[in-house]
Amino acid sequence: MDKTDAAAVPSLFGAAASGADVVESDDANLATGIFLSEQEAYAQQLLDPPSSRHTSRGGAWRCDFCTCMTTVFCTLCSTCKAFPSARETFGFPLPDFSFGVEFELFMPSSVGWCLQDVARCMNEAGIVCKFEGYTHQVTTHWKIVTDTSIHADSHCDLTFELVSPILKGEQGILRVHELLEAVKKIGVEVNESTGFHVHVDGTNLTTEDLRRICANFLKYEGAFDCMMKSSRRGAQSSFAKSNRLALGTLSCKQRNVRVFAAESKEALVKLVNPEQDRYYKFNLQPLSRPSPTIEFRQHHGTFDPGAALAWIRTLLHFTYSSILQPRGVHFPEERAAEEELLCFFNEVVHDPLLFNFYLEGVGHFGVEHLDNRPWRCSVPYCEKAFSASRDLMQHVRDSHTKRKRR
């Protein structure tokens, strides 16, 4: 492959430069080498003609719509029956992390129904599922639990949460897809109060691993916001509060320093989830459970397989890359959210399939229409909005000081 061609391929993931410095560390050269080799490998795949790509991978291709892998070459996706994209590219293999998911849902106009009836319908659809009440107990089957945080549209609606067993790899992705196809048939709905949460196994995560993940989430929170509906961006949701706001008026650089100064997992939890509050976009509270995990709570409620599976893949790649890469530092102040998103796919999640899904495909939530001031004040009768989280926090503190003086 020509070196000029190989160098041009990373522009597929976004043309924006990072704008961030990198802290020198012992593993910097190793990590850089790994990512360069990954870029070169995918450059070769993208430059090869489609026929040779199918042959080199045994005819396998990944669907742009449901993101599942078709293991034997055919004209339709074996999972969702969609046609392969004309610009088909291969996504990265999933990192070796176990994960779990939680879908908050409700059934409208379900008078006379109970959650045991929902479990029965799921079993009839081929999904092993049981009603478990309210519990954090890990099971080997899908479970239905109660969830009082869901606000139904009517008193006749039946609210519940579907929680997965421990999942892993492409087989886990397929099980989520099968579950969502089944729940669509029983007539579920979502609204602004419902969410979709992903847990990533934290059993083997060291304190340094968690520092890097936390630092990267704070760095790219604006990028994550771009992948969400407007109700889950900035400080809009009380169910998925901003981790940046948890650090108050600190600058990007100061946040980074505070994260890497944390000496223990407990210190990190207090830093990004103060007052033992789990209602943050990125939640470390589950690390204290018998089966420790880190939880991503930001995603709006969904039962769409494409949106759910793309989000799971994004988070697994994000977690893996955050651990592997050398320590990075802050963006320049006032970095635009759309620039963060391009850097996110250029530097962290290098998967071209996911890049296409969120920036150009069915997962696109209007990046070109992003609010330039997404950080809105929640004080009653105050309609002020700000471009940066620290500006909002300063406004809240100033307002509080003025009220105390009166």
C-alpha cells in the first residue's frame, strides 16, 4: 500500500485536529504504535476492492443498521435483513469486556396486566425472562424489575425495567438484538423519563484505568452529548446529570489535574459522583457492588436495535481506548461540541462504522443544529444558557450569593 494513501485514510474519521496536548508517559510509544498499526490495517481494508475484502474476512461483513456481523457472505444481513451499505466498511472487533444493559420501558393502556404477564410474553417470544421485583442480583437470564423513576404518560401504563444477564462479545450483541425484536412485538414505548443504561465490567479495572476513563469522559462529554437527543445534553436531565458540573467551575485543565490526583477508586467516585449520587451520565457507584461495574446512564430510552447496539459498541471501544492510550490532557477552553465529536472518533473510537452511524447515518441527531449554549440554568424563571459548564456553575454560585445577601 502506498504510504500517501495510508496517511489519507484517517481523514475518514474526521478532519479536526485534537487541539489537546499529550502527557509523556512510559507507555506512550507502545500505545501510539498500537494505534498506528490499527490505522494502517484498516487503511488497507478500506483501499482494497470490496470483493477482496469479503474474501480476506471469509465473506463476513457488518450491517450498518443493526451493527451485527454476518458470518457468511450473503446479499442481506442475516439478523435484520438489511442490504449492505454501498460504502461498507468493517468495524473494529469488540474489546474483551463483559457488559450488561438496562432498558427502561412502559406498556401503554395495559389495564389488567402485571409484570408477570410481560415476562410470560417474553418467554413466549423465545426470550428467557423472569419478574424479579426490585433487585441488583445478577442473573443468568433477562429479568424484569420495578422502576419508580419512570413517569408513565397515563395511570393505565405499566412501567418496568428490563435487565440483561452478563453479556460478552458479538454473542452478547446478538442477544440484545433478539431481546429488542421481541419487546417491539409486545407494544412497548419510551418517553423523556426512560433511559438506556450500559454497564461495563469493572472487576479488573485498576485505579489508573479508572482515572483515564474518567478523564476521557470529562474531556469528551460534549461529544457524548452530540450523540444524544437534546433532552439528554448538557445539564438538561435530572436522571443523567453532567459530570463536568460535578467539578464546579474548574477549567478543563484543572479537572484533568484533579482526576489524576485521585489516589483511590473511592476518591474518584467522590469526585465525579459527589454525595453518593448515581444520577450522572457516567456513574462509578456500582464499583462497590459484589459484581463491580462502571455505568453509562446518559442514553435516552430506546428499543431500536440499531441505536442500542451502536451505543454499546461505542462505549466498549471508548473504555478500551481510554485505558490503552497514554494520558491525555484537556481541550482548549470553549471547544465546540461538534469539534469534540470529530476528535472523539478520530482519537478514541476509531471504528468507521460507528463514525458513519453517528455523523451521517440513522443515529444522527442533528449535529449541524447543535445548540451553541447547551448549559441551561435550572433555577425557576431563569432562562440563561451558557456555552461552557463552568460558566453555568459560576452563574449558579453568583445567583446563590445574591439571594443570601438579600
